[in-house]
Amino acid sequence: MSGMLKITLVKSMIGRPEKHRKVLRGMGLTKINRTVELEDTPSIRGMVHVVSHLVKVEEKIDETE
């Protein structure tokens, strides 16, 4: 894998279970429409799977390769 994922929070975490909030904070997402770029690893993919209904994920393609 070893690419990058561009993850954007598109829905509010208000009213969501504490587990979902902790996952979002762990990824660095605290406000709607905030975007973070994280390395594409199995652990990050698992975090995205837990909150997939709250985020938008794009695979960032590296042009240098």
C-alpha cells in the first residue's frame, strides 16, 4: 500500500458514539470539512471503516513514480 489517503470529515460527530469521536480525533479530524493526509496503512483503513459514514476518502496518487 504505502500511498497516502486524503480524508475529509463531511458529517458532524454530534450525537455519535464516543468510540467514533475518539477515532476521528485520533485521525486529526475535529471540524467539518477539515482534511488530513494520512499514510495508507491497515490501521488507518480500519479507522476509516469505523467512521466511513462520516468521512470522504480519496487515494492520493504520487506523480513522481
